[in-house]
Amino acid sequence: MTNEKMLCTVSDLVNYLDLEDRKTFDYIVSKQEDFSVLSGIPVMLASLVKQLREDITKDEAKKSGRSQQLSAAKRILKTAVQANKEALTYAPIQNNKQCVCDGYRAVRLVNPITGLPELPENIEYVNLDNIVKRSSDMTEIELPDIAKLSAYIKTYRAEHGKKASKPMFDFGEEYQVVDAEYLLDMLLLIPNAKAYSVKNKGVSVIYFENEIGDDGVLLPIHPNRVEVRQKTIL
């Protein structure tokens, strides 16, 4: 049975829930949080529906060649969920671009990724026009190769363990230090990007853009949190 047919079957079962159970089901399905600590039939059905929807989305992303972009976008939304920033757990269309943001990185995509949660009408989203922009004092910085950056992150995790601090990427003493995993997500979401930042300003955001109009910004790690500066060579 395909995921689509299974979802159809589960949806039929949901119609047999009583009023209170249906309210519980609808609430859980509409939220991005993890409700695994709860139990009961409506909770189980809601969890199954959310999982089937995610599986269908992944299948479609694979078909369109955007599976890595989907995974990167979901990581950003998951960070927003963990930070309890409800509006940022959605991916709305704003000025004809799909927005994904968690407070540390923000991305706007010309071609939307299907399957990401849509913003409910009663929730207000931040205006990314005020955040995602390139200032006149920014200069281009060299970006790492995606494959080498991914290998660097995996090697770091293998050698230091999952409980270790996050791997950092240092653009050099004149520029910024960033979370390497966040940087990888930016590069995956904005293919063939160029990046720009302010020289000798450790707290400056890094601005990304590509030729088709995708763009975004990444916040750096504050210089006070970086003990030793050394440019990352991959």
C-alpha cells in the first residue's frame, strides 16, 4: 500500500472519532510540536497522519531532486520549534518567495519547496524584507565546497561525539565564525550562492544570494564565544 492510500484509509478512520477526540486530533495535526508523550487513539491517528504526510513530502522531493533542500528546511523549522517560536515553525509565501527562518538563519526561495507547513491566517510572520538584505559595506567572501563541508561536519561529530559542542566554521580573522551545520543548510537551500559580509566586524550577518533570486542571511557566533581564531581549511 502506498503512503497516499494509507493516508486515505487513516483519514476515513478519523471520521469515526467523536467530537472531543476529533478536536484533539485536529489540534495535534495543526501543530509542529512533538506530542509523543501523550497517548490515546486521536493522538496515535494524528501522529500517523503527520508521519504519512512527511513521507509523501519526502517522496515528492526525491522525484523533483530537492530532497536535500527539504531536509535543510525542516532542520531550520525544527530549531524554531525547539526555541518555541511558533510563527517561525511555518514556511509562508512573502512577496512571492517562500520563507524559512529560525532566528539564526533566514532563507527566501523563489521556487517553493512543497510539503512545508503553511502559515495559519491568525498568526503573524516577521517581515523578512527588513532582515534579508545586503548592505553597501559588505564584500564577497569565499564559501566552502558543500561536499567538503559536509565531510568536515561528519568527521567532527564522529571524533568528538554527539554531546560535544557544535562544529564551527571560521572564515578568517577579518570575517566571521559561524555554526558549520547552519552554514551547510544555507548552501543547500541556496544553490550556487555567493556570500557577502562586513570586514572586521565579527557580529555582522552573512548575506547569501544566487542568480535566480534565492537569498538569505546567517547570524555569526558572537566573537566573545570563540576562544581561538583560525581560518577553517577543508
